[in-house]
Amino acid sequence: ANGDQESFEELFDSVDLVDCVDILHSAIKGGSPGILRLLLERKADIEAMDLSKRTPIMVAVTENKPDVVQMLIDAKADLNKQDETNSTALMHSARTGNERITESLVKAKANVDLKDNDGRTAAEVSKQRGAYLLSLLENPNKSKMSDVSKSREKQRMQDLEEAVARYEQAAKEGSADAMLSLVQCYVHGKGVARDPSKAVKLYRSKSLENNPMAMTELGRCYQNGIGVPRNVSKAVELFQSASKLKYADALCEMGWCYVTGAGVKKDPKKAVAIFSELGNKKHGGGLCGLGYCFEKGCGVRPDAKKAVQYYETSASKGYALAFTRLGKCFAAAKDDKQAFVLFREAATRGDRVGKRCQALYYVHGKGVEKEPQKAVQLYRDAAALGDTESLLQLGRCYFRGLGVPRSFTEAATLYRRAAALDSIGGILSLADCYERGIGVPCDFQKAASLYERAASRLDPTATCKLGKFYEEGKGIERDKRKALKLYRRARDGGSNDAIAQLGWCYARGVGVEKDEKEARKYFEEGAKKRVAEALRGLAYCFERGIGGAANTRKAVEFYEKAAEAGSATAYRDLANIVGSARASGTRKNAFALLQKSASMGDLEANRKLGWCYMKGIGVPKDLEKGIKHYHDAANLGDAVAISSLAVCYVRGVGVRKDKFRAFQFFKRAAEFQNPTDICNLGLCYKKGYGVEVDLSKAAMLYMKAADMGDAAAACNLGVCYFYGEGVAK
């Protein structure tokens, strides 16, 4: 650790820390007080904001780091700064329910009366986090943390630490049981800092050599990527070794491997034989496995009644997964309250899928009140136990700002981790981030590569997306025939979106001869399945008279159906009709439809709303609101909105002139490979606008944009050659 700090000291001596937002925030997340102290000594900006406008103290609060929070309080951090949701550090603390941090902030005179975007004070945010926290925020000058509560927590921690010390001593004396107990402490972070890598190391220790329980637990680590890279083959090898020693849990794991085909060839009958052998011995895992086989018809005829009976017997033996499976049975029967109770019991017993299911119920308020903060913690716990789907869901929480401050960077990081574990959802979500430049720089090649990876696994959604990339030539050489082939393959694989894409191909002659009747046939096929984009395509046919007579009334009807089916774009299409001479309506009505489209996440609608506010179209002119909508669209990867913001910061329209921010937006817009934005970025480098002058880079960017057909860039490049600026004269 000291060596790391010394290397940081050498680095910091040569770096201006005023703008080191990522280093400061990373030091807080990494929990490195030495490096953080060094940053503060070097006068790092303790008010530096990330993309979600979170200051370092807000990050420390959301990461539940009370010592770091106190360090930043002592460094005179502004406690009342507000992020993009107008939340303060105190409000974040109220959400996480950390009493120690909340007390520190209140003691340091954080303003308890400020309100977030929902008009809530910190006290109102905390109402579901416990009576003490609420009283502390409502009466900041009267409340003190309960000495009893402090004592109990201290005693609990001391007991755990004492237990760990005893396990360590007994393990040194050769006790395998003590070593196994010690390993579990490192796996779950009880009495010691959670350290899965150390747990794996201990499982491999000499005292546990040929211990079937250690083999099985180590196999689970390899199976789920806990403390080691995921390696299903190695996991199976360990399960098989432990099975030869007649260890029941290892046999059970082999049964599940035969069910799923993980590391072995799928063999449902072999799975049933293993589960039956274990079930006869009243083994909870075997009984649960039999329940699953009867539920899914795996190696036996489906029998829901038998499945429930086996699950109930397994649950009576205390087997955690059985509670989760029972919960899913009740969920299928629409009994959300009972399902939640069972998921909670499974989660309490340590079942990672149970934790994920309980989290999902907290997110949607099914069978329980909505509590996204609790959902986030459960997703974290399940992910720590190797649940890949929970990693993905946690990423989505960060993407949406659900239970945590919104952070596209954190979302992309979690998607990357899920993708590394071969999660199709993780691969698709990461690809989407690269496609739209959200949380990562826009990179069509990486997006295309990820879609190709998922498509090779026969995922129809990825296959359809890859088709779109071939159609548009995004990050891959344009090939419209291949696009058509991929759309057909995706449709055959069950992608409803591909049906609509095939309709558009025939409507526009993409990769196939234009055929309006065939286009309409595909749109009608998709419309019967309530596919939003197919309904929208059929509306387009009625609007433009494609494959039949034009009919504005029918066009409006199908655009409305498409909107009801979830197409945000359909509201924008309706706005275009209403705002035109083809239908009765006003600009005000068109604006209202755009608002609906934007609220459903349509990027172009958000940008158009911004334009309406900037120009006073259908609504009173309001530059501030216009800029906000541009930011909303830009944050979700709309290239035109990003470019528009750059121009606003150049000209000081709706915002103060800011060369640096203008440059940042031009740089981000250029990532989308639009020649005009590339040319503008070149101009920044030539004029030193928000960046140091770099004539060579300017000329290179002009050349790139000119090759893409941009006339202004070609002209600018000509000037460079004439004066010898960045190129030979």
C-alpha cells in the first residue's frame, strides 16, 4: 500500500489536480484514505462534479463511507451543493439510511430545509428509513444517537471479530471445520472485510485438501466467478471429485449441471436420477431439484402439483432455493404478497436468486411498498454471491437513477462486468451504451462487435440490432443484403422487432426490390402481435398511401395504437400530423404529443421539445427549459442535441459562454462520426477554443470530415495547405 501511495505522490507532483474529478471520485469509491488524504493535501477540487453533478462528499455518502465523509467535512466541503436531481449529501444519506453519516452531516450544520426536484426535504426522504433518522432530521439540534444502539452494534462487531480470531487460531492448529468457518467469514464479510479472493486461497489450503465440502464450495466460486474468473469446466471437475467422496451437496450441484448443460452435456434423465437418489435421503437440494424437474417437465412429465409438494418438503428442510421456487409458483398464481414473503425468506437464508426476486418486488412495489434503495442493496448482495442477472439489474438502477444517484458511467461498468460473465443482457446493454455514447465514449465498432457476439449465441434481439448496423453501415461495412438476411434470421428466431424491420426494408427497398404490398403484409403481421414498430409502420402506410389508398384518419388511429403499445416515436409522428395541414390541430397540441413522446424516452422528441422552447413554438419561449431538454436528450445519446449544446455554449444561448464545455460537447458529438461535428472539433483545435491550439490535429480532423463530404471542412483544409498550418505548405 505504501508503494502505491509513493507512486501516486510521484504522479501527482506532475499533474494539475484541479480537474482530476475521476481520480478523486475513484479514491473515494476505492476506500483509500491515504490516497484521498494526499489528494486533499495537493488541493484537489473537493467540489468537483461528475456527470450526475455529484460532488465527492455525495459519492462518499452513497458509498456508505462515514470516515471519508468526516474527512471531507473537516476539509470544509460544501454540504449544501445539489446534484442534477437537486439532492444534497444529506438527502442521499437519508435515502441510504446511514445514521452515523446523517448525524455527522447534521452536526456539521448541513441545511435540512433544502428540497429536491420532487419538493422533498431530507426528513421527507427519510420517512421510510426509521424513526430515529426522521427525528434527527426533523429536530437536528435535539437528537442524539442512542447509546444503547451504539453499544449493541459495537458488541455485535466485537463478537464477530472475536469469532474470526478463534477460527484463525483453531485453523492454525489444523481444524478443517474452523478453516471452513473462517472461509465463510471472508466470503460474506462477517467479522472481517469481505475478501472472496482470500476465501478461494483458503479453500485451496493444505488443511482442506481432499475435503469434499471445500471442493464443493470452491467449485461454486468457479461456477459463479466469486474470487476467481468464472470457469464452469473447473467447477464441474471439483463437483465430480467431491461427488466421488459421496458428498451430497456436490451430487446436487452435478444434478443442476445436467439440468442446465453447464460444463456437461444436458441430460435431464441423469439429473432426475441424481435428485431422486438425494430426495430418497431427504436431502433438501435433491427434493428442490425434483420439484424443478416436475415444474419444467425436465426428464419427467410436467406436474405442477408434485412440483409444489417437493418444493414445500425441501423448504421444510430449510433449503433456501426451495423458498425462491415456491415464491415463483405463487407469483405465477398472481399472489404477490405470499410470493414476496417467500422471496424474503429465501433471501434471508442466503439464496442469491431469492435476493434478486425480492429486489424486483421492491422496485415494482409488488406485494410490498416500493423501496428502490432496498432493492439496490439486495442486488448488490446477490451480485456478490455470483448472480450475473443482479449485476445487470444493478446497472439498470444506476442507468435510471433508481434507488441510487443516476450514473451512466457506473451503469456501463456494471454492464461490462455482466458481459464479461457472458450475460446476454449485459452484452446488449453495453452495446447500447457504446452505440449511444452513454457512460462510455461512442464507439460503433465496439457496439457492432458486441451485437455480433450476442448474435453468435442465436439471440434474436442482437441479430436484429446487428442487421440495423449492417443496414446503416455503423461500425461495420454497409451491406444491405446482409441486413435483410439478419432480419429474416431474427424473425425466425422470435424477434417481433425484426418483423417491423422487414416491413421497412420492403417499403424503402433496403437489400431487396421495393415492394409496397410486401411491406404492408409484414406490418400487418406485426400489428396483429401488437408490435409497436409494426403498428407505426402500418400507420405510415396509411399516412403515405403505401400499398393502398392514403387515409389520415386510419394513420392517426394506428399511430395512437403504436403509442399505446409503447412506441415513443409514434407520439412524435402524431405531433407531425397534428402540426401539419393534413389534420385539424394546433401547434400546442403537437407540443403536448411531443411531451408524451419525450416522457417515454424518445431522444428526438426531447430534442424537438428543446427546439420548441428555444424558438417559442407552441409554447412561450424559455431558453432555460430548452437547454434542459437538450441536456436530457444528450444524456441519452442524441448526437444532434449534443452538437446543439456545443453551439449554445459557444454563443451563450440559454447558458453562459463556456469554451471548455463547448469543446467537450463538440468532442463528444464528433464521436458519432458526423462530418459537421468533426469539422467543428477541428476548428476548436485550430482556434484553441476550450483546448490548447493543435494545428496538426485540426488539419487531420478537417481531412477526415472532408473525406466524408463536408464542404466547410474541405475549405478549411484548403486554407491549412495554403498557409502551411498543420500540414506542409
